[in-house]
Amino acid sequence: MLLAAGSYGGALASPTGLNTIPTTDIAPIQSWIAQLQNGNTDFSTPTLYTTPAPLFQNQFGITPRVEAGADYIYDQTGQRDLAFNAKGLLFGEDEIRPNAAMGMWNGTARHQPDYYITFSKTLNYDQEQRERFKAHHRRNRKLLGRRIHAGLTYSIHGSLNPFVGTDIQLNDSTVFQADWISGQGNALTGGFAYVMPDQRTVINPALLMSNDRKRIDGFFLNVSHQFNL
């Protein structure tokens, strides 16, 4: 995940997705999603309270099927760096077929990007299609029904790490999110996305249980806002 993993306890996703995994979601065209979160998620020294290491993340909707972004992060030496990412939707879902997307992330001037492929399926597809096409309906990009996700990451070192996740819309303002990425340095997470009344601001707190320690040992808070350009 983000290069912050080398220096701090957290590793969080930048492409549009859940707590840590990328999904097939694409930032709306001509929109800018700005995010701020603590890069250090660790409860142990140095703790997130004393060294939050804020990450500044950006995502842009370039076309209806392509997004790209650049994040201001800590790298593995503790220095600040820019990490780039891009994602494209391969095909959309229907009653049977899932969404599919491919992307790259973690690309910096000193680090070649890693790659991933991800699939998403809406379990209440027919209901969501009816909601989506209501002329008066306006809602945040997080409010997408009940979905499951699965995919695979590939690093330049040749390692393959599968990931899975789910997001379940509980009401008109709250979504439960959980995901897991295999491999050392990654984690199982569980949290919520709270959509504010303006429908553009999302607050996403989550707990992390690292694959290495096998216990809940981290917390992050991501705050994002969507600007229409």
C-alpha cells in the first residue's frame, strides 16, 4: 500500500475505494476529491497521537471511466514524496457480470508503481438501478447499496497479494466498510463512512488489525470533500 507503511503503522489506499482497498469506483468526471488522513495509524510508539504524519490525497475524475491522483506522503525513509496513481474501468456490471477495473499506484520518482485488478458486484443491483435513475435522486458516491469486492495486487518485486472487502449502506448517511489485504504490512479493517448533509463531505473512521501482530493495533480517520470543477 502507500509507502507510509515503511515508516508508520498504517497503509491506506488512495485510489477511490474502501478503507484500504481500491474498488472499481471512479471519481465523478470533472470532480476533485481532496482527502486528509493520519498516515501513522499505530497505537504503539511512535503513536498516532504524538506523530500523526498527515497524508494529503487528491483524486480527479478525468473521464467517466478514468481517474488519477497524486498524494503527498511519507516515504520509507521518513521523507516527504509525491505518489501517483491512476485507474481505468474495464467494463461495467449488469445483473450477473461485476464491474472490473485496473490501476497503478505508489509511483514516485524513486519507486516504480505497483499494479492491481479489482472487481465489484452490487448484491441489490435491481434496487440500486431504480434508485440511480430517479430524476430527483441526488446522493453521495459512497451510497451504493450492498456490495462485495475482490482483487489482486502485484508489486515490482513479484509478490501477489489478494484482497477482499464489502460496503453495506445502512441508511441515507452511513455505510459500513470492511476490507482485508493479504501479506506482511497489510491489515484487516472495519469502519464506517459518514456522509454529511452537503452530500460532498465524508468522514471515514476505521480500526486496523495488522496481519503481522494479529491484534487491533491501529486507527485512522479520513476526511474527504468532493469539489465539482
